[in-house]
Amino acid sequence: MKEVETSVERVLTKLNGMLNKRFGVQAEYLPLYGGPRELQATMETVKRNSGAPMIVAHNEMIVPIRVDGVLAGATRVEEIDGLTPLELSQIRETIDLIMTEVLAARRRIEILAITEDILGNEKDNVISLKGRRENQAEVVNH
């Protein structure tokens, strides 16, 4: 799953380039579980308010990210003082659109990997997708 984390980081880097250029802010992805200890209180706030489109307090905005209706993480934007409500809404919509798709794709990859591992024991009935995925990636990259 290391390559999946790297892809999330790459998307976040591009997202931050857009947000910084347009609004002068940067976003930080907060995983639902396993994040740094200092973020646990923030994630508890996100869990309690996961139905909210965004949480704004203390010069920061937190956008809960839901995949298939389930909380998958959050994105935090700091230093928002001076931004208008319209700009905050635009930032939220941009983050929600991009990060939801990235996390949904990550979830689908995880499910496929688990399914392939489970079915891998059934050698007679399974065609491995691993070689096919690598070949498809080569075709796409050329």
C-alpha cells in the first residue's frame, strides 16, 4: 500500500499548489486512524461533526472527507483569517471533490488487493490481475 500513500501525497501536493496560488493556503490530510498523537483531538472533533460540510474555528477549516457515506479522513486548512465565506466554500468544494475521489480510489485498490489475496488460494478459478495491471500501466504511460 506504500504506492497508494505516495499517490495521495502527490495529489495533495498538486492540490496545495492550486490552493496556494488561488487562495494563499495549504491543506493537510488527516487520516482517520493512525495519525500523529497531537491530531487525535482534532479527529475526535471531526468524528463528532462528520456530517458537517466543514468545521471552522480558531483560524482553521477542517473538511471531513466521506467515501460512500463513511468518514474516511479529513483535510485541514490553517491561516484562513481574511478569507471570505465564498472563498472558504470554494476551498471546501475543491478539497472535497479531489480528496474524495483519491480516497475512494485508494479504498477500491485496497478492496481489490484483499479480494485477490483471498481468491489467490483458489488457484484453479483465479486469473491474477497483477501482471495485467503492470502491462496496462505500461500501455498508459507510453
